[in-house]
Amino acid sequence: MTDQSWAMKGELVLSCNCTVFCPCVLSLGSHPPTEGYCQTWAGFRIDAGHFGEVDLSGLNLGLVMEIPGYMSRGNWTAGLFIDKRASVYAVKALTKIFTGKAGGTTSLLSILVGKFLGVEQVPITYETRDKTRVFQIPKIIDGAVTPIPGKDREKDTVITNSEYWIAPEIIVAKSDKSKMRAFGRNWNFAGRSAEICKLDWRGP
């Protein structure tokens, strides 16, 4: 499973402890998070995806990360939640992708993540209600993220054409609720920075 081609398309939502919109997005990691460190969870909805011949379509994922300072300096801690519906082969494939070992878009995770907390297979839901993204892992993550409207109140505030590694277009958002309890952590980021991005990753 080393040099398999892989791809995933869909959407991701991210909620973090920054008090205003995450400065790491525009500074590309050269400015520290607003609190000096980063705690974040992200939810993923894979509409279409594969790793070699392994189908990843229709699966949801959760990722928890802690970064002690500047994102670019590494020493990240990460833990992964994979949809309970995923096959053994899909779990292996997604673990390889999210530890950066599959190359491509996520390859930097193999350099920046110093401690990997492991993988848990759990029920995960990712829903869109009006414009709000509701991401839930029972007893672990309870999140609801809503885009911040722009001057035209019918349209979201969007950053476009960025070099951000996750996606070039980022919808600026805020967490309506954001609770995460796992791996000995207990976070609540309600009212804080969030983002919504199109998921279009590939490798190697």
C-alpha cells in the first residue's frame, strides 16, 4: 500500500481555540495562533474517494490536533477517528493518508506530527442544516459551525486563491457549539474561530 494513488473529494469543517479567525491560514504558519498554541478538531465528509482499489466514498472522519506554537515548527500531536462503517482496508488506507505516509496533500503530516495518539473507529455524522455544518461523534465531538456572512448578507465571507495547504478557498466561520472530549482532553470552543473548506486532496 506504499505508492498507491489516492484521492478524496467532499468537505471539511474545522473548529479551533483561536479567539478570532485563525492567523495560521493567511500567514501559512509563520504567525502563532491567537492563544499562542493551537487546539483543534476537524470533521471530514468524503463524497468520493479511493486509495488504490479501496473505495473511501461515503465515509466520515474526525481529526484532533494540538500544536504547541508556530504551526510550521512542528511537534504536533494528532489523533484520528474513522467511520465505524469503514472496512479494514479503508481504515488502513485512511490511517496511511492522515499520518502523511501516503504522500500528496497530507505528506507534511509525516514531518510535522511528532506524536500520534492512535485511531478509533466510531459512529460519525456530518450534516448540513441550512448553512450550518453539524459534526458529531457520540460522547466525543459535538460541533456546529456556521459561516460568517459578508457585506452581501446572502453570501459567506470567503478567502480565495490562498496557498493554505488544506484548500485554496476557505469559508470564514464561527463555532455555535464545539465540545471535544477524547484522548484525555476536554475542550469547548463555542464562539471561536472555525472554517469550512472544500475537500479535494490527492496523492502521492
